[in-house]
Amino acid sequence: MLARRLPTILPRMSLDEALETTKIHSVAGVLPLGESLVARRPFRAPHHTISDAGLIGGGSFPRPGEVSLAHGGVLFLDELPEFRKNVLEVLRQPMEDGVVTIARAAMSLTYPARFMLAAAMNPCPCGYSGDPQHSCACGPLGVQRYLARVSGPLLDRIDLHLEVPAVKYRALADQGPGECSAAIRERVDRARVIQRERFAGRPGIYANAHMGARDIRAHCRVSDGADALLRTAITRLALSARAYHRILKIARTVADLDGAADLAPKHVSEAIQYRSLDRRGL
């Protein structure tokens, strides 16, 4: 349910994004009848039995796969460790480059694949690891084997790792109004305006997530206190260079949502806290 709400808080699609997404859906033959333009951000949720060709694209005449059909929107992978390992590993290149290239003997095609990946997984096969109300029947080795189904290089490419605890009955039964998607989208839109102005001279870059190493050096300068915090986190968690850059991108986004021009220690600290699977090594 949470994943399906993600497109409702993302900024509305620009005309260029809508045209590009429409072309992909038209080539794949999935454009709804009578709909000439895809104006809403896509949400794709393939089953864990999908093949690598179904996810990335392929066939004798290569057609777009789920990663391209999710271009400009959300790709949701539920029960992440249940996907075959070879299927998950082919996600690395499109997550890094924003495109997917399908090579065949007769031709080679490149499709856009700039999507937001959202994935969900249980903490162990029985689902009770770390639950104070239930005892886990898997044992430490079973938990370790289950988590190892998702490789470190793939986790490195996922910006946020969050543990979601069980929801208490009082929260489930609460009839009080929660924050609506429109209010959250308003905050996101304000942050995106800042980012569009920041990257006005950089074609193809619309958000902090699209930054390269040069952009990170230019726009993610940290204060002395934040630098010391980063140094400690990188050393203690043994984070890779890719994880370091992703933490800076998240910190930049947190600062934009906060309306701050510089990255303060609180912004970097919040970004580090979103790497919960990295902290398991402590």
C-alpha cells in the first residue's frame, strides 16, 4: 500500500517526461486504448517469478521490459529475496546509468530506464527476526542466508534502507485524519523547484538523484562537523565510494526539503540513518 502511494507524492510529469514515457509504452504495445499521452507516473509491480528478459527487455525483436515501462515512475519489487539472483543482478546497470541496452545479433537497442526502485522484504524466512512479540525460528545462519540473496553491490545502489516495525492496533484502528498525498507532494514540488534551478545549465539532470561525481563536488559541500560525521560513518560501516556519494545526494535532498543552502551535520546524520542494512555490520 505504501509503495502504491509513491507516484501520488512525486512531482507531476513534465511534457518531455510524458512524451518519453508514452513512446516506451507505445513501442511495448501497452498504451491504453484511446489514451494518447501517459500523463501519470507509471507504477510497475512484477511478480517475483519474472525472467531477466521480462524485467530488462528482450525477445527476437527486443521490446522494453519492466524497468523501461517504469521509466519516470516507480518499479516495486515485493519479496525482494524471492526474485532469482540473476534477475536482480541485471538491475545494476539501469540503476546506475538510467538506460538499458539490449544487444542481439541483428541489432542493438537502448531504452530509457530512469525509475524509482522500491523494494520490500521480510527480515528472515519466517518474518519474525527482531520482533519482540514473536520468536524467530530461522536462527542466525538462516537469517544470514536469507539476506545474502540480495547482493551487496545491488544494496549499494539503493539509497534508502528502512526497517518498518509492526503496526500497533491503536494505530491501525485510529480514525484520525493523516497527512494527505497532496500536502506531501507540495513539499516535494518545492524541493524540486530548487533542484531544477540548481541544474538549469545541466541538460538531462532534473533532480539530486541524477547528479554525477562532478555535480556532487559542486553542490554537496559539507561543513566541518558534517565532514567529521561522514568520516566516522565511512570508517565504521566500511561503506563504498558509491554509498558515500548516495549519502551525500540524500543529505542534499534533506537540506532542500529543509530549505537549507548548506549541508549541516543534521542533514548528513539523517541520510546516514537511512542506511540500516549497512549498519548491520556493526
